[in-house]
Amino acid sequence: FDVYESQKIKPTVHDHWKGQMNVEPTLQIRQKEDKEAPLYRDSMMWVGVEGILHGPLSYEDTIDMEQDKKNFFEDSEFIKYGKDMELDITAIATTDYHLLVAVDTEVHVYACPPDLIMKPIISDDMGETIHQQRIQHIDVSLGRGGGGSYAAATPTHSSKPKTADTKKTFDLSELKLVEKYYFDSQVIGFAKEPSLDNNILWVYTKDRILRVTPMEEGRDIWRYYLSKALHPLYSHEDYFKTAYELVNLNREDKDIVLQSKANFLFQKGHYAEAAREFADTTIDFEDVVIMFYEANQRKPLMKYLLKRLGDLKQLCEKEKNATATIPLRCLCSYIAELYLDAMNNVDDTLITGESNKELSSLRENYYAFLSEYGKFLNDENVLQLIETHGATEDMLHFSSTINEYGKVISHHVMLQQYDKAVDVLEKNTNSQSMKDLFYRYAPILMEKEPIKMIECLQKALLLDHGQLIPALMRYLNSDPQNGSAIVMKYLQWTIDYLGTEEPAIHNLLVSLYAKEEDEERLCQFLNNKGGHVFFDIKYALRVCMENHQIKASAFLYAEQGMYYEAVNLALKKNDEDLAKKYANKPTDPELRKRLWLLIIKHVIVHSNTDDVSKAITFLQETGNTLSLEDILVYFPDSVKIKSFYEKIKTSLAEYKSNITDLKNSMSATADSANLIRDELQSIKHRSQTIYPHDSCHHCGQPVLSKEFVVFPCHHIFHMPCLLTYMSKHADDATRARLAALKDAKKKGGDIDKRHADFEELMMKECPLCGDLMVQT
């Protein structure tokens, strides 16, 4: 009490209970089990002479420094006993939601939560709003059990609270009487078990003790809390929360609480909170929309619709059928139109930076909505809506969302925003659906943004780059001076990096290289084909000839086997080295000789008449293709013989050496012929001796018993045995011929010819010493 003394605070004294009664004054304090309870954790009940003071306890701010006193019971109310009952009451007790009053031999049970002020919500029709509360029964623990009865009532209550009664005093009879229990003798008192988590009471009389067991006593108490929450003067969010928690699993009652809260918030003007609550109720969608429309509250309406949309989406994902998505699609279209309408209204009044910020926020939310629910929208309908509102930026974004990039690119091209059009293509380079757009817009974009478009094309690996030739040709015609280098670089990239074999690309690149003064890159491109030519050689030759590219033209002639034309073209340009290169290409000696004669003739004609050294040098380069005699006819008569002295001397020496070699070769050939002739003569007189005891090397029988064959190696076979051996071990072709000869023998015919054929097949070599033995 030092704090009261130091602050000079006078305590509040409650001295208004005077009189006589049977019940002894008591103070009961109750604590809720749930520490996170939304309302007051503690409540009190002060039983006095004239009535009961009850209400919640709050220990915060109990001392007000600006006042000289603080009332702990400021939020409490006083319940009078009434003249008819005050002398008969013997005991009073409370449970979590009920007040138990012992009146002589009866126990009256009233609906009255200790922490809830009841005066503002009780009325004549309140009894019609609360379902029957039930304390299950009173068990007999000692002595005989008592009976009990209660009246049931199940009315409804009005959602409009009555005007508050500021006087927190009323009679006990105004509370809802839930049940009455009757006993044989006067009830003396109540006792509660000491455990906080136990709501059991004990009733005792002079001759027995009975137990009171509350069962689901809070089943319909939520209606009291809801009524208090709906009171215009005493409403509090915690009352709604408590009412909702007391409903438990009853979905209909939960919906009543949510609807009541939503309507209450709406009437109070808290539209955003009301929209959030309406979304969780079962109120018809159309009714809620009309309410917000009439109140001109579009933002809260949008929140409500988005919440309902999310619930519908979850439902569709569970059911997974097309019919379930119909409401979802309709709602998505409606929300899209609301977004467009809201952005249009803000845009029309766009004056301040705050409005600009609001528009940006709306557009950001709209884009997020399209990203999540775009698949449920009808693309054509939404595009029509956007065009109706004239929202160009939104049209571009939605078209991108649904992959209608053609509209986006067309819009940028129409406004000559070519760089933005290229950006759209570049973001979708690997999409199959974008190929047609590349082909369609490449001509104009190549002409207006060539460098950026080339970089974009190099990222589009799925394209058929041959179909881009018209676009490249259009760009070359519009800017021939700078376009060639860019296009050549791109075409070379398609060949080197992509390995394209498209003839049109190769032909175009050849034509561009042919227009350069330096033939180096053209010749390098033509020579680097690795045996594979993808361009049209005849077209390339014509282009090279038109642009006077001699080396490339000669190469293309040679590639077609037209060596004479290649050499002739090189000589026309006095490029003798190039001519010599292609003169050595042919494999035909006669053609090579003609080509070299063409070159030497050109050298003789265009050289100094008295100087034939250059022609002689060329003659030496031909090797053995040409001789001095072949070129003498091309020299003029004024040339003296001494100019050829050394060459003639060398030629005579070579002729002499060749004649000597031929003589030696002829002598060796004659010696070989003589040896062969002698060997043939010795074969005619060769013979072998056959003895009676000699046997066949196949069957082992005496050889003289049948027709036989003897080989130079002294192996002897009966003719049938040799035929059998050959038929078994010879190759497929020999066996086939033997079979054919056997068939011919059966049919008859020329016996001598058949015998000769047998000898050719079987007697050409010994089967045990020849190739047949090696092969088998």
C-alpha cells in the first residue's frame, strides 16, 4: 500500500451491500487455461448481500497518476437477487460460462460467462437467440441422486443490437435460465476442485455430496459474445474472435459469425476489413458485389474478388474437371475488367505524384494477376477489353503474357520503334512459335536496325537461315556500302558455327566475296570446302568472271575438270604460275602435254626472240611430259641452233641411255624364253613308275584296281575317290561345277568334252599338296 500512500491515491470503497441473507459473501477469481486467450484471462465474481458483482479483471494501468483513485471493477456489472429470491439463496458458484445459484432445495443454472458484461445484450428477445446450454448431469457420489429438468429453446437473434443501457444493474431473473435441479433437502454450498484445468463442481447438502460435470457448456455461448461484438458501444475485435473460436467445427455457425462481423464492419465503414471477412462467408457473390458497388468502394471489392478467386482456384485444382473452371474463368474476366476500369479512372485524373504512384501500384497488381491467372482468361475477350479502354501499355503486356508477340512487334514497327521490336524477338530467340515472326519482320528490321538484328539472328539457333535471304538482300540494296561487311560476317558465321549447307547462303556469300578487289578471302572460301561444295559452281563461275576474279575463276574451271579453260584463262592474264599449277592437275598424259605445249607456246610468243632460256626452263619443269622436239616447231626461224646446244646434247645422252636400257631388257627377255622352252621339252619325256602294291591315298585300296590319277608329287588317287574328296573339300564354285558335270553325264552328250572338263577341275593340282590342302 506504499504506492497509494506515496501517490496520495484514495482507494475505492464499495459499501452498497447492506442487509441480511443466507449466503455468505465471497470473492471468486477465475483464470482461463489458455494464456493466448483473446479476451481477459482473469475474471471475478463478488457475492454480496444484495447481489453479485462480476466482470473481467485487468491489471494494466490500475493506477492513474492524474486521478486520486482507480476502480478495479470499472468494467463489471451488478446483478440483483430480487426480492423473491434474496432470502432463499444459500450458495453461488460459477463455471466458465454459467452461474449456478442454490435456492433452497433447487440449483438454478444461468447463462452468464463471468468475464462478459451481460446487461448490454440481454433483452426480451434475447432468450430466443440462445440455444439450450446443458450441464450434463449431477452424479450421486454419496447418498441418493437428484433429478433434474430443463426447458429447451432454440430461437434466432437479430443482427441489429439494441441501444445500450448504460446502467450496469439488473435482476437475476433477467438472465437466461438454462436448467433447474431439484433436491430433497436444502443445498448448503458448492466446492470446486483445486486444479485449474478441471471445471468440475461439487454440490453438498446436509445429507449428501453430488458432482456437477459441465459437458460442452460453451456450445452456444458464442451467441452472447457475438451479440456483444455487434453492440455499437461495446464492440471489440476480441469478442468476434472468441465467438468464432467457441463455434468449434459447426460450419453454419461459423458462417453466422463471419457474416455478422462482415456486415458490422461494412456498416461501420471499414470496407477493406469487411471485404476480407465477406470472402470467407457463404453470402452470394452477387449480393456482396452490389453492396460494394452501391457504396462506391472499388478497392475493397477488388480485395474481396481476389480472395474468392484464390479459393475458387484451389477448388478447381482439387476437382480437376473442365466444368469446375467455368466460374473461375468468368470471375477472372470480371476482375480483369475492374483492373482496367480502375487504371483508366486513375489515368484520367492523373495530376499529382500520388496519383501516379497509385496508377503504378494498380498496374503492378494487374500484371501479377495476369501472371497467375492468365491461363483462365479468354485472350481475345481481354484484348478487346484492353483496346476498348485504350490501354496501349497494358495491351503490350498482356500480349506478351499470352505469347501474342506478333501484336507487340507490329505495334513497335508501326511507331517506328524498331529497337524495341528487335528486343521482343531477342527475348524469345529459341521459341518455335517465334520463327514465323522472325521471317515476317526480318526485312524491315534488318533495314532499320541491321547490327542489332544480326546479333539477334545469331542467337536464334532454331531458324532456317536460308529463309532470311530476302531480308539480307533488301538490306544490301538499301545500304550497299556498309551492308556487305555485316551480311558477309553473318553468312560466314552460319557456315562456320552452324555448319549450314543451304546453297542460297553459300551462293550469296560467293557473290559478295567476288565483289571485293582482293581475291584472297574469295579463294580461301572456295578452297576450304573439304571436298564438299554447297554452292552452285556454274553460278559462282559466272559471278567471278563478271567481277574479273581470275584466280577464283580458274579454280572453278579446274573443279569442273575444265583444265584447258583454266590454263587458257590464266595465260590470258599472263599469270604463267597459275597456268603451270593447273597444267599439272590432269591425270591424262595427252591432256597434260597439250596444256604444257599451250604454256610454252605462250612463253615463246611473249618472250624475246633471241632468248629461249625461259622456254627451256619451262621445258625442264614439265619433267618427261615434253621433249625438245615437241617445242622446236614453235620457235621462229631466226633462232640459232647454238641456243639449243646444251639441251640437244643432254637429249642425245638421254636417248643413248634409253637405247642401252632397251637392249639389256631385250636380252634378258630372250634368256627367259629359252629357259621356258627347255623346261617344256623336259616335261614331254617325264614319267612315273607305278608298282602293284601302290595304294590309293584316299581309300587305301590297290591303285591298279580302278581308273586312277597320279600327280608329280607321287600322290595317287582312284578317279572316284578323287571326285569324292574334291566334292567334300573343294570351294563352292568347284563343287557347283562338279555337280553340273555329273548331271551332264547322266543326260549323255559329248564324252570327250566331259572328260576334259573333269581333268581340268580335278587334275590341275594335287589335293594333298596344293592350295586345297592349305585352305582346308
